[in-house]
Amino acid sequence: MKMTGTNSIAAFFDVDGTLIRATYGERIFIRYLVDHKVLTCSHLARYVISVLAGDNFLRRVSWEKNKIYLKGQRAEAIRGWAERCFRDRILPRLSPRGLATVEDHLRHGHRVFLISASLSCLVGPLQKHLGAHGTLATQLAEKNGRLTGQVHGDFLYGQRKTELLRQRISRWDVDLGHSFAYSDHHSDIPLLEMVGHPVAVNPDEKLRRHAVKRGWPIATF
């Protein structure tokens, strides 16, 4: 990896399926909460029914914003459980090569950002562990200290993830032409297109075809 040492260069990393050997970290979190009896069968049943019902249920909350399984939980308690889940279940899935790549960027003076549709309460502990400079992740909505069962703001997926990132970049003072981005999923093609050094990591078939067509590096983390 050829790098130039300047703090205007950034490295943007997707999380699930890229840095972590799991394509859906929230599923790990749900299982962790069930194992520790924070969530019950009734919580999960309500969630499954609402997902199957889609937009015609729960005041037309779309599936990606549906976190009904957490409705009524104390926000601070769930953040604590997320940190424990990260330590116990997610950290062991951290890719050694992904970790080495992050460390390589940091060593060269680049700023590292985690850009993920995953929950911010799960991405935050990863940011601390890696020493990354910032995150852009999905926020849980809360009211009076308890979770509402929805997300706050946008679900960070696909084109919307890229749009929100562009809004942040002006504050981060990033040279996109010399920056890097890493992702495993074709929904992040707009993110990869933003930078001068895109890398397809463990790519799905659609992203692999696009990477080959564009001549992008393909890496296995």
C-alpha cells in the first residue's frame, strides 16, 4: 500500500463484513441480549411481526428504522450492554488484516473514520479500540432516557450514507482524491467512488464485478 503522510488523507472503513467477520453485527447484539435475558420472546415476536408487516404497521415505520425490539429499554443500559457485547462477541471477530490496515493508516498520519449502517452503540466501542478519529453510524432514538424503538435521523445505507458523509467532510478537511475507502457490499459503491483509492474487501458478487470493471484492488480481510 503506497501512502503519503498527511493528515488531510482519510481512510473510510465500513464495519460489518469488512473490519468484522460478520455481515450483520446487530444480529449478534440481539442474540447477546437474548442470552442475557435482556430481551424476551415477546420482544422478538413483536419485532418479527412488525418487520413482516413492513410499512403498513407501527405507523408506517420502514423496516430499516424498526428497532422495536428495544422499545422501552433504558438507553444508558443498552449502551452498557452494547459495550459488553462488543468485548465478548464482536471483538473476537475483528479481522487481523483489517486491524493491520487501520494501524498502517494511523502510522502514516492518516485519519481513520468508521462509516457504517450498524448501530452507533456498537460502532463506538470499535472506534475506541482502534483509535479511529470518528464514526458515522445509525443512531437510536430515545425519549426521557428510554429507547423509542426507532432510529434517530437517517439509516446509513447506500446513497444516503454517501450523502451524509459528504456533509461531514467539509468539517473534516479531507482530501478525497488521496483518501481511501474499504467496503464489502455493493451498496457502498457510491462511497468507494468518492475517493482516489477505493478497495473492495471480501466483496459480494456485484461489488466484485464493479471492482474488476473499474480496476479497483480487491482485498481479503
